Amino acid sequence: MKHLLLVLSNPTEGQEKEFNRWYDELHLDEMLATTKCTSAQRFKLTDDQWTKSAHNYLAVYEVEADDPKDVLRDLNETRSQRQQSPALNKETAAVWLFSEIGPKHEK
């Protein structure tokens, strides 16, 4: 079964360059190497929005697992294998796990 792990985040004040470097050069690859994630991609919030957001960055991870509990367990059990960064504002970061409920529609 396919799941999406969504992480909304911001850098620690004054550390945006370090935050982006850590995410792009280290964290995404570490997530792919140490978890059941099959893909990882980052996005930055655009200026034009209908609803104001407290977060400027989004990381999307695709995960294959039979049970969503396995995804969360895997993340917790492998946490020590990934380098954490003080440039990530952990106080404001938000994490959600979604499970697919139907087929993907493509053009």
C-alpha cells in the first residue's frame, strides 16, 4: 500500500541557507537510505496563495508499507541513523501520514 509522508517546516531564524543545504544535500538521501521511503521531493510555498500558511517548505515522501503503523515505527527506529540539523525549526514543524484510498489519475 502506498502512503505519503508530508512534512511542513521552516528554517530556524537566520539559518535558511543551512536548512536548505541540509535538506537537499543530506536529509532526503538519508531518508531514502534508512527508511521505507521510495521517493522524496521538496517544495517551497509560492507567494500567491488563497490561504495563509505558517510553513514555507514542504517535503513529500512516498512510502510503500502494508500498515501505516509500520511507516511510523520505521521512522522512529531509524531516527538515530539520520543527522539532525539545528537549522530545522522543530518547534513549528508538522508531520502527517496519509494512506492511499484509490488509484492515481493521470493525464
